[in-house]
Amino acid sequence: MAETSRISAGSATAINVGLLGLGVVGTGVAAKLLSQDASLSELTGRQVKLKKVLVRDFARARDVELPDGVLTIDAEDILADPDVHVLVEVMGGTDPAENYLRRGLAAGKHVITANKEVMAKSGPELLALAQDNGTNLLFEASVGGGIPIVGCMMNALAANDIRSIRGIINGTTNYILTRMAHERTSFQQALGEAQGLGYAEADPANDIEGIDAVYKLTILASLGYRQSFQPDDVYCEGISKLEPQDFRYAEELGYAIKFLAIANLDGAAVQLRVYPAFVPAEHMLAKVDGVYNAVEVNGSLCGQVLFHGMGAGREPTTSAVIGDLIEVIRRAGDSGSPGYVQDGVEVKKLTPLKVRPIGDLQVRYFIRLEVADTPGVLAQIAQVLGDGQISIAAVLQRDTNPETKSAEIVIITHPAQEASVQKALEVMARLPQVNRVSNTIRIEE
Amino acid sequence: MAETSRISAGSATAINVGLLGLGVVGTGVAAKLLSQDASLSELTGRQVKLKKVLVRDFARARDVELPDGVLTIDAEDILADPDVHVLVEVMGGTDPAENYLRRGLAAGKHVITANKEVMAKSGPELLALAQDNGTNLLFEASVGGGIPIVGCMMNALAANDIRSIRGIINGTTNYILTRMAHERTSFQQALGEAQGLGYAEADPANDIEGIDAVYKLTILASLGYRQSFQPDDVYCEGISKLEPQDFRYAEELGYAIKFLAIANLDGAAVQLRVYPAFVPAEHMLAKVDGVYNAVEVNGSLCGQVLFHGMGAGREPTTSAVIGDLIEVIRRAGDSGSPGYVQDGVEVKKLTPLKVRPIGDLQVRYFIRLEVADTPGVLAQIAQVLGDGQISIAAVLQRDTNPETKSAEIVIITHPAQEASVQKALEVMARLPQVNRVSNTIRIEE
């Protein structure tokens, strides 16, 4: 079966696409493939035909009108059809999507996927499978929607040793944080607004707990460092603990709070983390607002390159999927050969990079505490930090509440080790004068 | 000769690079190719060897140590050598660079160039020559230094109809404008500083008059609209007329002044222009400071995607050149076939896009006038604008100078037609009460 799915020779033959999934993104892809504009054939020298679309049920209303006979509820109509040359998977989730991708690659089909979960968990393995079968597996749409970050990490920036990748790669959470920063709303209120606008799902855990960002960072880090990382390698904290006060202090201190996904090289190890962080207000990442995404790549030659754009949505993601489709067809050419096959992610290294545990992190910290408004509290807190070799860069004391006799203390530390800071926070939390360690936010310069 | 320069089959054979030029960029490329890091061979599966480097004289001191026998002052040592598989041209200028590029392509060599002038003037022709010879011509380094904008325009964003491209694509002028904005220095002073820091050349005309930006915009527009534009198609005004007052008013009115290169679709025509413009302070382009470059692409699917990074310099440009080199070698694979050949720029269109004359431009204008401080002046000016169907959005009158009995008037117009505005400015300049039309700056929202 493998050979029969090859794009055949001669520009007269159409390229047949099998589309798996007809949700938000699938509808955009189908609409573009069915549109009467001639750009795809102009760009590729081939007719491109949407042959079959896999859906879960026939009856559902669609935003796109499909020709008779294109819809199917049987995946075999696509997977087992040797005349489907390119598989486009926009179903999401691992099951059954991953199995479909494997079958497509094994059958010699080129595969395009928007599936961040599958690519994060099994990307390197699937890329190796593609290479073994002389086919291409492209996945620009899996990270950053309309921002061409995946292709750039694989190709245009390949000359660089990557020092760091820092991204705002989840639009839902960036919308929520932008609202909290500009309107000083509570997290719950901002989340509700995001849900009302369709930016957040009814069950928002995947976004706000950082699972989505962890998948995307895993993909970017694997590409950037050319070895296989797993989602479990990424330390992750979500955004639900943030309070309006954090945003007030951030602004006062010259920072924005952004939900960052970071991979950075530290000696022979990589640190991988996703959490809300203070970012200097003048930094480009601090200026990424609303549902926009951005990724900043710091390379040994290119320096800091920042990509900014729409990280989700029907049309931006369609831009990425169709861009991959054009690439696949151009690579195949009209020679009948499988064409240039993208390398797998992994490069054989003498010493693979280790993942550095979060306890080794060295950054500055913003610590906000609610304390009893009595003399000597600050001295006690300073003592705890001093014992942990954590030096203090600034202290703010504010908001004394005469009723509860409590006050708010904010401490900015000099760079300190995460493990020491966590230990100090535990000790502080046990001090009788400390009512609450309200929040601890890392500062990324 | 054509066939003998092909990258030959089998991964055992090294890829030989011939480097034309050993200036700032050439030195970076040579250093990377000579470095002992294994990344290039890991990424391409091939040994990459710097075989020859063309220089003008042997004696000059170099920042890179070359093995014996690599330097040559005779271009034939590279052009006529069938064992040079890839030509990297970083000489700049059209003569003799363009001739060398043509000879390389005709001989079946893959060609990588950083030459914006040649690519702006002859790019589509050279790409067609490459295609005819089954070789690749890549030119990522010709625009935006370390920012991978050229490749993205050709490939990742290819699914989009391009609505507009707006860029800050000259680092020298952006440095000067940033200094003028932040320090309120004069143009001459900021230029002197830029020269002192090596950001501007002794003869700065190429940068400050916009010639460099015109070349780069011509390349981006030709890629974005897939037809051949020429530098002459671009309307251009340099930055030397800007005065500190312009920056003061810009800030007061909520704008930054940026030297923009813009291509935008307007019906069946494209408007191409390079000039200093007011940009809303909250726009990402307004936040591009110093020698950084940025390009914002507005596509029918992707929406606004912004690329930001170092637009020049040894290492960022080397990142682009080596990225192209990796791409060329990957495309060739180890099959011995020429591999996937990049399409030419031009796509056959039923109706090629016209270039719209600058007189047709419709934007808002900032007009600054020095007038006699006498009653009725503003009424006269308003009359002239009214006669030209130009409506006024705001007027500021300031800086009355009792000694010269003159005042400064600033007018912000609603969107108006360039031709009408230019005509009105001529009439205004002839009014006896108008001492000087100090500046006219277009506003790009």
C-alpha cells in the first residue's frame, strides 16, 4: 500500500486531500480548498482537491458547503484510499488521531497536523516514521496559529544554537491577563468574559492550568534543541492564583504579568517552565495583548527574534495548514519522487541535554504576604530570607487594614534559587504573624 | 559545465562552498563554516567545506583565520570550479556581483545571496534562471538580517492574499529616529552618533534617503504579490527633513515617528512607498527601537503577523545565510538530484497588479507651518484646505515667538488625497502670512 499513496508524476494529476475533522479549523481548511480562487494551483502547479472529510455525524449543521459524497463517518474511506495523497488532521486529542497519523505515514501519505498534544507526546517518533516512509509530516498549526514559528525553528533559524525560547503561546490566558491588567477585574470575572466571547471553553482547565502551553513548549523546545522532550519535563503553574493586587504592584514596579512558556539552555541542561511571570513593561513580550501570541527566540547568531500574531482561530490556523500543504506539494514537485523529506527532530548528540529541575531555577521573585500589623514582622521575614541566602532588592508595605489589623508586604528579591525560596516561603507561612503568603511570582527580565 | 556543479550523490561527499566577499557578513559566514562545531553536518548529513573565498586583496587584515590556499583574488577560481557546489555572495552592489550570480546559476550551482540591490533589480529574472537550471537561489539575508521574513513570505505565509506589508527595514534610520524621539536631538546630531557607533556609513545617503529600504520593500512586495516590481515603482522620501519639533508633536498627539516601508493592496493596484510616518504609539511598530527591524504582514488568513529582530550586522546576517545553506543542502538530499527547486517569484496572473501613483494615496496628514502671528492666518489656511476638499481633524497653535512675530501651527487632517494635499501645500506656501511649510508627515494608522 505504501507506494500507491505517492503523489504521482506529471502536473496533470490532482493532489487529493483527506481531511480528518470538520470543527473550527477543519471548516476553514475545507472552505479554502473548495474556494474558487486559483492561488493554490498557481502556487503549486497542481490541482488540489478535497476528496473526503471525516466527521462524527452527518447531520450536524456546517459553516461550509461540501460537494455530495465528500463527507464520511468512516475513517477507512480516507486512510485506506491510495488516492488520498495528503492527510490533514485537525481533530485534536490523541485517540484516535495519533493512530490515524501513524497509518497515514505508514501508507506513504504526506501528513499535516494541527495536533499539539500528539506532536508534544509523540512528535519525534512520528517524524522518524515519516522519514522511514519517505513522507513529510508538517505541523506548523500545532503552535502559534498563524505565526510561522514551527517552520522557522526547523529551517530558517537552524544555523543558531538556541539560548532561549520565551513565548506567550496561549491566547485564552493572555486575554484573561490583559483584562485583569487593564480593568483590574478578578480572575473569575475575566475568565467569565473570555468564556462569553468564545475565547475560553466551558471547561477552561486545559488553558488556564497551562496544559495547552506545556504541549506547545514541548514542541518548540524539541525543535530548538533537536532532541525529544516530553510534556512531563515542563514545570507548570497556571494563572488561577493571580489576584488584582498582583497586577497593581506589577504596574507600579514597571512590569506586566504574562503567562510565559520558557525553554532556556543552562550549561548542558535545559530548563523548561510555564508560569505567570513579571516581565519588564518595556519588553516586547509585555506589549502582547488580548488573544495575540508571541514567541521570542534568542539564538547564538540571530540574537532575539520575536514573532507576534494570532495564535488561534479558524483563519490563522488555516493559514498554517494550507502553508504546510503548499510546502508538501512543492517538495514533491512533479517528478513523482517523494521529494525532499523533512528531517526528524532528533540529531544524534554525544551528550544529550538534561532537563534541569525547577528547584535549580535562579530568578528574582515577587513575594506578596498578608501579615499582622505589629512591630517586628518585617524583621522576622527578612531573617527567614537571610537564612535562605535570599537577598532583598526592595520592600513595599501597604494597605494596612485597621479592622483586621493586617498589612500587605511585598518583597522583590535579588536572583535567588527556587529551592531556597520555596523553603523560605514554607517557613514564613508558619510564622504566627504571617496570615497568608498571598502569591509568589517569578520575574523574567 | 552545468551538470558538473551538482551536489553529487552519497552523503560521503562534502558540499563545497565558494564565498564571494569577506567583509562584515562574509567574515561571519566564513567563521561559522570554519568553526569546529558539528551542527552543520548534523543538520544536513553532509560535511560542509569552505573551499574558496574571493577577496579584493590578499594583504588586508581579517577577523577570521583562513586555512592556506582558501583566499583568492581571482573570481574564476570559484566560478569556473565545478567542485564548488554552492555560491555564497556577500559582496553587495550590482557590478560584478550580479554577473557572478548569473554565472553560478548557469553553471548549476546553488546560489545564496545577501544582495538586496541585485535582488530588487533583477530578482525575478535570476529566480527564473535558477529554475531553468534546476538550482536554488535563496536570499533570506537580503531583507531583515536575522529575521526570517523572506522565507516566510515565500512559503509559510503563501496561503494568504497579502493585504499589506509594513516594515521598519533599515536599522540605521530607526536608530536615528529613536535617538531623535528619546533625546530630542537634531537629525544631524543623531546621524553623527550613528556614524560614531558604526551604525551609519560615512556617506549615509543610501540609508537616510531610503534607497536601502526601497530595495528591501521591492523584494518583499514582489514576493508578497508574486509579480515583479522594480525599485522605481516605490515612492520614497528620506528622513533628513525631520526636526525635533515633529517628535514633540508626535508624542503629544499619541504617535511615534517611524521610517516605514509599505506595500498595500488597493483594489487591483498596489501602493508602494517609503517615508517617515506617524504611527499610533500603542502599535507594535511604534515600539521598535534602536537598530531593530520589524515587518508586519497582514494576510487574508493569518491576519497581522509581526516579525521583530536584528536587521543587520555580522551575526544576524550570518544566521540568514547559513539557514539558506542548510535549506539548500537539505533540499538536495543525498540523492544526487538537484532536489526541490524554489519557485520563481512570478505567478502567471490574468490581470497583473498595477502600481498606484503616490498622488492617489489616501491617508491623514500632519502639517506643521510657521506663520506670521497675525489675526486671520488660520482662517486663510483653513480656506485653502477646504478648497482642496481636505477636512481638518485638529489644529494646534503654539510657540509664538514675540521677536519674529511668528507662530507655529499644526494641522491634523482627516483622510485626504495626496495630490490634493500637495496642491494645497503649494498654495499655502505662497500665502504671504505663511513663512514656511515646516514639514508634512503622513499618518499610518
